[in-house]
Amino acid sequence: MSDALEERLIAEFSNAPAQARFLFSCRFTKILRLNLILLRICLGKRSEKGMFISIDRPHSYTQIALKKHAIPQEGIIYIDLISKLTGTPAEESQVKFLASGYAPKILSDYFSRAYIHEGAMKHFINLEEMNFILVDNLSTMLQYATMDKVKKFMGDLLELLKKHASMRAMLIVDPKENPEVHALLRPYCEREIPVMEDWL
């Protein structure tokens, strides 16, 4: 992992308000590595709790990579939107729900597509304890949803963030893969950080 990039991002997060929205532009081949750096900072360096919304690939890829790099996972909740579509099995403990009576619209259109283990509703998330939400490669959402659905997803995400101001939002997109999604996301974020391939 890039120590220089990690140090820069630690400084960015330290100087930004708790509810800051970051857009990371990165080539799709490097997104898993960028995810690892962001999660290492949030979970390891900053001892935060948060949610990882997996769109690009089953969350198990990230889970395995975090374990390989000894990055703690006690504070992370995985919301997996892709496992069932790919036929990849997931365990109940890996996919959890927003709960305690609050049913946000943010993922309502995608729950039927996500892998949801029977009985998973017993896992609850206290949104007030969440420090960040990381959404990986929104470009790939267009492979199984329309642009209107992507826009609705972003609107619902903003609604969630307004209600829970302690959450930092980190969105990742490959602008070369889908410039339309990149253009859609830019107005939602106060800070865009281009991440060069040779930084990772």
C-alpha cells in the first residue's frame, strides 16, 4: 500500500468535518486496493465504525483482503448488493441490515438483488454509531440498474447522510469507465480526490 497516499488521506479526513463527502476517482483495476487503504485508515488508524456498500464485486473479496492485511473488521458492516446476482454464497454475519424500526429508502430498490441470509434481520445497526459509509465503484451499478436508479440511490444516500451527520461519505468511481456517473456524483461531494494508478 502507498504510505504517501495513506498519509495524505489521513490528513484529509482529520481536517474535514465529520459529515464530509469525498469522491475518489480511480481506475477500476485499482478500486479494491483503494478500498483497502480507505478501510485501513478508518478501521485501523482511526478506530471508526462504518458501512461498506459492495457494488463492484461480492463483499467477500474485500473481507478476505482485509484479513490478509491484518486490518480489523470489528467495526465494519457489509451491505452486499451483488452476491446474489453473481451466485456467490455469503454468510449471515457478512451482510447486515439497517434496523431498529428505521427502514431507509437508500437500498430499498436493491434489497431483492442483494444476498440476504434468512434470519439476518436479527443483526441491527445503530446508525448513530457509524462514522463512515464507503460505496465502491458506482459505475458498475449501471450493469444492473438504469441511470434513474443510480440517481435515486444517490438521492436516498444524501437523505440518510442528512439524518446522520456523523457519517463521512466516501464514493468511488472510474471516470473513464463511465463519465456520466462521474458527472452525476461530482455535485454531491465537497471534495474530489483523483487517485493515480501509480499511487497504489
